[in-house]
Amino acid sequence: MKSGKWQATVRNRAGDRFSESFPLKAQARAWGIELETQFARGGMRDPRAGETTFREWHDRWWNARIVEPHTLRGDASSIKNHVMPYWADWEMRAVTRMDVQSWIRTLVEKGTGASAIKRAYNLTSSIMRAAVDDDVLAVTPCRSIDLPQIAVKPPQWFTLDQAQSILDELPAAWRTM
């Protein structure tokens, strides 16, 4: 190159080009050989795959899902209200574990309920795991995340007066119950 650097260019099986420049010829050659080896073994992911935006990856993930219609409606609502407003324009590779934790804190500060936060987090985690499975990301940022505790409601029992009122309303055949 005119700058005095050495450039190596490698193509993957799909024909995509990857180039990098180095100050030494030996470095360029070693990089090219290493990349060719990784492509040949199938162990190399496209380094540009992480440039995909969260919205683009979500759309691919969403269209591949197989879930019940009722689940789909609830998930769509959670994604629309809690996930997309925060993550839509982020590049997948830019999302870190700390970013995910900050997002959870933002939801808590907005007053979002613990169950809604957990559902939104689980959906986001599923999207990120799919990105890892498809070699868009090397690791998921959705790990070791602290979520708000979901309050467990104690069971509510009828008072004796309430139980007697119900019993009084039952037909005679059912009163022995």
C-alpha cells in the first residue's frame, strides 16, 4: 500500500471479503492464514454480523418463533412497551451486560412491575441467545443480571361468615360438599 502498510484480504465460503492492514508483511500473512483456517473449520463468524441493529435481529427472530397466539400477543405487547423503546437502534455487538443491567434499573425507576420486567428481560435474553446461536454475537450480554423480586401473594381464605354465605346459597344437593 502507499502508506507502507501491508494488507491481507480473505474471502469466506459465501464470497464475502475481509481485509486488514498491518505494518509488517509477516503480520498480514499470519492474519490471512489464521482467518482462512478459521473459515475452513467453520469456526469463524462474520465480524460484521454484530453490526446488525437490535430491531433487525428482533424481526428475524420474531418471524422464526413458534409459540401459541396468546403468548405471541403478550410478547408483542412487552416488546413494544419495554424492549424496543430502549434497544431498537443499538448494534447487537454494542450491547454489554452492564447496559442490560442499566436497562433493568431504568424500568424499575419508571415504576414498571417486577413481572413485566421479568417478561421483557426473558424476551431480550431469548433474542440475544438466538444471536449467539446464529454467530451474530460471541456471548450473550444477558447473564448475571439482577432482577426485581416478584412479590408472592399469600393465599386468601374465606372467613367463616363468607363460607356460610356461600353454603346458604348452594342447592340442597350440594350442601354436603
